[in-house]
Amino acid sequence: MSQKQLGVLAGIDEFVASPRINRYEQGVHQPDFDTATRLAKVLRVPLAYLFAQDDRLAEMILAFAALPKRQQEAWLRSKPAGTDAA
């Protein structure tokens, strides 16, 4: 999907869609919350994926989101190492 197509599907004016998406990708600008939410919906990814600090975390977000809700709950209850609450 082109930057323009992505932008237009997310509700950005077609005349500025491509450069705006490019600026988001380059980190020159950050989308506001509503725009980021629409981008995530168009891309079919969790909103958190767009804000992941690195590729590994982004992949983990996608993997967790792909799990059935029952498995997500089981994973959350398992308290992985390093996540003990005080």
C-alpha cells in the first residue's frame, strides 16, 4: 500500500496524505491520537504497535494480539520473569 493510500484510508486529505505519512515514518512529526488510531485500524495492528520502541517489542505486540483472548489471559496470569509487581 502506498503512503498516499494509507493516508487517504486513514482520513487524511489526499493532497497531503503521502508527505504526511512520510513525515510520520521518518519521525519528523508524530500523528495525534485519533490519526494514530485510524492508521492502526487501516493497518490492522494494535495501536501500541505503532509506538513500540524497537522492532522486537513491535513483534511481541503483534504476537500477543494474535493470541486468542483465553491465551492472553493465561499469559498475563503467568507473570513472566521480571514482571513481579511490588
